[in-house]
Amino acid sequence: MKAVVWDSVKGLLLVTGDAKKRIGKKQAAAERYNASTLKKLDDLQKKKAKCEAERFTNMDQFMAGNLDKEVYQKRRGTLLRGNGA
């Protein structure tokens, strides 16, 4: 009887150990994914800030008379599409 109980306990410990390993792997994968997503978000926020600054610079140059309307509109269209200056 003791052998049967002991075998059951060992089996449960093995199953628990395997489950812990699987959970650990999934957690590590989730952490890598989160880090990657945060990096992408940071990059997008920087790109947005740069684009907004360029958009305001473009408008300031147009309002100051340093850009003609055609050049202003072309740059504005490029910036609105998010392709940079």
C-alpha cells in the first residue's frame, strides 16, 4: 500500500514539475513579447513627437513666408501620412 501511495506522490511531483517548466517557458515568452511591445510603443511615440515637431516647423516656415504654398502642402501631406519630412 505504501508503495502505491509513494508512486502516486512521485507521479504528482513529476506532473507538477513539468507544469512549472511549461509555465516558466510561457512566462519568459510573455516577458519577451511585452519588452518588444514596449520598445515598439516607445519608438512610435518618438516618431510621433518628431513628426509633430516637423509639422509645426513646416507651418511656422509657411506662415513666415519662407515656404510657398505648394512646398508647404507637399510637406504637410508627407507628414500627415507619417513618412517624415
